[in-house]
Amino acid sequence: MQVHHHIDSITIQVINLQFYQEEFIYFYEMHSLLFISADVQSIDDIHKPDIITFATDTRHPIIYSYHNGSVDGTTYTTFKFVGLKSYNQKLDKRKYRLLNKFIDFLIKIEIEYRLKRFDIAYDFHINKSIKNFLPIMVNRIGLKSKPNDPFNYYENTTLYLEDNSVKNPSQRACIYDKSVKNNLDERIIRFEISIRNIKHEHNSYEMTVKHIQQQLSKYRLFYFPIIAECNKNKWLYKSKYKLSRKLEKSIVKSGGTAIELSLSDEILEFLAKLFCKDIIEKMIVENI
């Protein structure tokens, strides 16, 4: 089965943005962006994000931005680029181009930034249901609660692997009907993994890729042509919430197909771009 890899959203943290206010204003103007400040009316609204849109299309948020401080006076501003693969081809192309321009801009003005979150989408262009897929957690280290019931669908269009009631989870994955969410003509099923615990020590291309791959290895995804066969294996998984030897044999016997959850060359190239300055500096040092 063919799977299409995409970056669905990415969060980049900028350090001490206040020293580069003029440069950011110029960037917004150059790319016809509109900065909409959060409408904060009460203490409960303090974490509402600012929104950045194209000036010609304020209906579709491109970036959500948050501001945070610290005890030593350092400020942190996060820019979350969302909906990078919505299957609105024209809008997706503009968003992805802007994301690359933004990274080029940060590198050019030499402002410190960090990758904080990376959401990877695995899309299946197939006229089937999410109920034909069995996503499994094979590593639950760090989870605050047990995995979600594999039959606990949200509105019959989404299945979360982790307990969705846990706030700020260190990892999150779900499978959902992308065609319903975005009102698409073509049926597309998406398995999305959110890499959320990218720490400061993951400060190089190699360490970041290794960390993302480790997070991806916590999940397995299987496809079954027949929903009844998939459900049979979901009951087995639900009994212990692990990929037991018995479940592995049952999956094979039931005609299940394992889907490889890897990083495509295009995604690896994008990650390399994020760390291109560090890669170049490393090459220079190695050649001295």
C-alpha cells in the first residue's frame, strides 16, 4: 500500500525576538502577512495565541504565535505553522513556501531558534474507513495513563491512541478521516504522529533525526482489507495493550499489512535545512 509522507505542522521557537522587531515587521510586509494580536480580555485568555494570516485571506490562519518569558530575562516566541497539507493545493503551496522563507530569514539575520514540535502525516488515498486500520503503541514509557480504547472513536472519524483527556502529553498520535475534516472529494485516511518532546539537547541534525525516529518507533500501524478482521485484532490488543506474539501471529493470519512509519527523503531534506548552519560549521571544523 502506498503511503504519502507530509509535514502537517511545525513549531519553531525564536529566542529574544524583541531585539529583531524591525526585521520581523519587514518580513511580514515583504510577504503580505497580517499580524492579528490575541484578544485577551481575562486571565483565562492569557494563553490565547496571536494569529498570522495572508493579508488577502484572513480566513485561514497560517501561523499561531505565543510569547513566553523566563527568570533571566530571556524571551521565547513560538511560531506554529499549521495545516501545511490540507489538499488545498494553492494555499498549501503558499504556506510551505512561506515556511521555507521564514527559515531562510532566521538564518540570514542570525537569530537563535529551536525546533519544538514536528507533526508528521502519513496519508492513504484509499476508499476505506479508519476502522480498517489498527494503530498500536509498542512503547508506553512516560505516558501518564493507559492507551485509549481502540474502539473509542471520536464521532466515528477519529481514533486517538493516547488518552485524549491528558493535557500537554509528551507524545500524541491519531488516525482520522482527512476527507471529512477538510471536506475533500477524495477519500484520504491520515495517521498523524506529533513529536512534542524535542528538548534543548537535540540541538543538531543528527540528534534531532535520531530522536524523531525513536518517537516514531513507539508506534506500529496495520491495515486490514476487512473491518471484521481488524476488529478481531483490536480485541486482542485491548486485552493487554501491547504487541504480543499472539497478536503478531493473528495479524499475519488475518491478512494485515504493516505500514512503515519512516521519514521520507523530502522530510529529511527539510530537517537538514533547519540545521544547515550547524552542518556547514561542522564541515568546516572537520576539514581544518
